[in-house]
Amino acid sequence: MDESTQILDNVTLAAYIVASVLFIIGLLWLRSPETARAGNRLSALGMLIAIVFTVIDRDIVSYEWIIVGFIVGALLGAIAARQVQLTAMPQMVAIFNGFGGAASAVVAAAQILSQNDTRDVDTVVSVTVALSVLIGSLTLTGSLIAFGKLQGIVATQPVLIPLRHVVNVVLAIAGIAMAGLLIYDANLEWALVAMAVVALIIGVLIVIPIGGADMPVVIALLNSYSGLAAAATGFVIDNPMLIIAGSLVGASGLILTRIMTRAMNRSLGNVMFGGFGVADSTGGTAPGATDTDRPVRSVNAAEAAILLGYADSVIFVPGYGLAVAQAQHQVRDLADMLKERGTQVRYAIHPVAGRMPGHMNVLLAEADVPYDELKDLDEINDDFRRADVAVVVGANDVTNPAARTDRSSPIYGMPILNVDQARSAIVLKRSMASGFAGVENELFHMENTMMLFGDARASVEDLLTEMKEL
């Protein structure tokens, strides 16, 4: 190795260390809304540094193709960032997870296929190729199904295939067998292809039975899978930066998955195999059903505005309906008007509100809601009993008191926001339809609850108009 090559290797290693530090600091800063944007920029800078020095250090393909790929990818990313609505952000994350897994699988497979006809591949490399292809392929199709469920292309209710667990076990054994053959003889290209096909099928079969209400957990888990696939590919191509980045993504995804399952008071196994959202014939309300005989108190904007106008403490509870209606700016305006009248205003954020982790935080940050007004479930739940009004904007399952009392309910045991304990609750909703979990919300029928029916954005604008006239 000549001196110039040694210098380049040392510079590249130093750049990888800098990029790794930026990744870690970026992840740390993502913990707080105040520093999240800066953390995202730091992580992006770290990735740019890693890509540039990898390209300089490694003679893989011609720079013309690298430049073309860079330009195309940057354009697609910029267009997506500008055009994709926040309501579709979970779908975008799901697609990114899938593409990340696919990229890792393709790179790992290419490392073997690009060798000479008689391949003498190290056992460690063969094992990591198998892991990368298995996990990456599974992540691709699993993420595509998650995207379909979130987009409404695939049924959001669980699709329960007969003997699905048996089929999954058989396919898993077949995938492991193909991986074993590939590790034994890297020349068996058919084993590599068969292993990828089996993993692609498994990805479909493990996500299709999961209901839409569990998609936040699924997205977090698939994010972890994409990181693990990337880390395995890092071992395949002997790139320490890819190993570090993949490990960080894999670990953070697993931690986030654990946070999500704890927020739902369910195990990961129950999420993956429980069929959340399926009708339970033993009792409770069937999915999608509503009890029309039970009383519901409906109010208009003028009546709701009067209640808000005399409140000393108001807690807003955002949900996916807020994202659909794009009403975050109007809610911020309403909150500002209340604060001008001396009202204490806060926002209660449930960990699984929306369709991906942090969905509501991102949505409200777009409307420049003060970060100190955003409160997590544990931080604000005890304050509902002292709140004059709780305003629920599009949230459903995360406010359902049945989670505390109805053992037959699929959401029983899930920690919820204690909206029912507020002196009064105003629920902004289009109809009495059930949420993603497919169960009726007991909150809608309580004596202290008032339903303001209509599009959330239009309803908040009406509230603003009526508040100005008070």
C-alpha cells in the first residue's frame, strides 16, 4: 500500500468517525422538539460526509453513474419533501423503510454475484449476505403492505389467512435452509434467489394480518429491520460507516417499537400475531358498529365557543383527524385567542396518536405551536381532572374510556388520555364512526361530552368566528 492510499484511508476513517458522532448527536437532539430540527440537519450532514468519502475512497462504478444517481435521488427527495402532505408522512416513512431494506439486499446479493464463477467467499461474508437478503427482502414487502394499509389500497382491517402461522413457520424454515445452502456453497445462485423470494412472501404474510391501528408499531419495527439489513450489508462490503449507521437505526427502531407497545399496553408478539381490530364474539362492540340508542349531546360552534370563552384551562387533544383536515394552523389560532383571554392552553400528545410515532408533534410543529405546550401522556394525564375543557380534534381510540373498563375490548389495558375526567369535553368529528381499532368510543356518550360534528378545519374556523363575537 503506497503512502497516498494510506493517507486516503486515514482521512476516510476520520470522516467516518465525524459522521458517526454527528449521527449520535442528531439522534440525541431528536429527543426534544426544541432541538429536533437541528438534530435532523446534523444527521443529514453526517450522511452526506459518509457518502462523499465512501465514493472518493472506493472505486466501485464510474463517477458518471454516481453523479446521475445523486442528482436523481436528491430531486426525488426534494420533491417528496415539498409535495407530500403531513397526512401522508407515515406512508412516506413506510416506503423509505422498504427502499432501505431493498437497497441493502441488492448490494449484499451483488457482492456475491459479482464474484468469479468459482466463488471462494468467507463464511462471515456468506452469513451476513444471507441475513441482509432475508431481512431486506422481508422489510421491502412488509413496508409496501404497511404503505397500502395506510393509503387505503389494502384493507386496514386484519386479513387473516387460514393456517397463516403454520405457513409462516414453513416459509421461515425454507428461508433458513436456503441461507444454509448459500453459506455452504456461494455458487448456488438459485438458493440466493429462492431465499429472497421466500423472504418477500414472509414480509407480506406477517404484515397483512395486522390491523391499521397497529401501523405505528409496524412502521417502527420495519424501520429497525431496515437498519439491521444495512448493518449486515456493511459487514458484506467491509464498510464500518454502514455498520455503525445501520446499528444506530436498528437499535433506535427497536427502542421506539418498545415505547409504542408499552403505550398500547401490549406485547410485540400480540401486535404481530394478535389480529388487533378483529371482532370478538364474546362481548363488546363489534368493529365499526355504533349504538344509535345511546344519547349523544350535539352542540353548534356558538355553544362550544361560549364554553371555551369562560374556561380557565383548556387542553387540546390532536389525532389523525386533525392531520386529515389540515387544521393545525386553525387550532393554533384558536389557542392564541384563548391565551389572549387569559386561558391556560396545552396539548396532550398520546404516543400512538396519528399513524406513526411523533406524527402529532410534527404536525403541530409545522404550525409553530410552542414546544413547551406539548405534553406527553404521562406528563399531562393527571391534569385533565383540573381542566375546564378538553378539545378533542380527530382523536378516537386514544381517548376511549373502554380501554380501562371493558375486558372484551381489543384496546383494553391501553393507556389513554383522561379526557373523560375533564369538566367538559368537546369532540370535533365528522361522524360517530369508530376509529382505527374498530370499536365504539364510550367518550362520545358521556354526560360531560359534547359533539361538534363536521370537518375539523371548518369547525375550528367557526369556533374562531364565534369567539371573536363574544
